[in-house]
Amino acid sequence: MMEAVLEGIYLNIPRTDLKFFKELAGKMGWITETKDGYLKKYIASRPKHVPLSDEEIMSEVAAVRYRK
């Protein structure tokens, strides 16, 4: 049995056609996700407590930005 290789794409679809497209995608076994949903899922997956102080973060930013 071959595994499917997924390719992510971004489509601009008129809102009037969105319901139809989601139904079609569901019948085809495709995964649909809005840009907002994708962003919310990414933000939710990020660590909540980073063990760095504000000063350490700013020091890192300055080191990268200004090569100090």
C-alpha cells in the first residue's frame, strides 16, 4: 500500500462557493483549513513559559540584529 504525499496549497475561493468546496474536499478525503485556523493552531502549539527574562531576550535580539 502506498502512502499519499501531501502538498499544501493556498486557494482564494469566493465565500459563496466555500460550502461546496468543503463538501467536495471532505468527499475526496482532503484536509481544509483557513489561514486563521492554521495560525491559531500554530500559536496554541508554542511554549507558554519560556525560561528567559526580557533582558535575555532583548540581548539575543540585539546580538542578531546588530551583530554584538
